[in-house]
Amino acid sequence: MDESISKRLYSVKEAGKYLGRSQWGIRHLIWEGHLPHVRQGRRVMVDILDMDKFIEKHKRENNDGHDLS
């Protein structure tokens, strides 16, 4: 019986890998209020839905005519 449950809460380290930032970069985003978090005792967890919202909020389209490649 294969009941796969997708993970929703990620550690600061895992959130860093997901967002391409260091652990301290993730902590800074949390401290500055840019990334919501869930505290479980001493553990700090980040919801994948909040990470996806963060990405969408900060996504930019290149409309200035400059090629980034």
C-alpha cells in the first residue's frame, strides 16, 4: 500500500536549497518579515506554499530590452 504524502513544511536548510539561498539568507528573510515561518519548539519551518508565493511576488519580467544571457 503506497500512500505518498507530500511534504509541506521545510527546514531552514531545505528552504535555502529550494530558494537558492544560504541558511542565513533564509533566516534574514524570516527576520525581516519577508517569509512567513512556523515555529515547532526550537525548530523553524517554512511552508512550501509561502516559498512559492515569495517566488511569484518577486518574479520580474524583462521589459527593459536587456538580455540577461
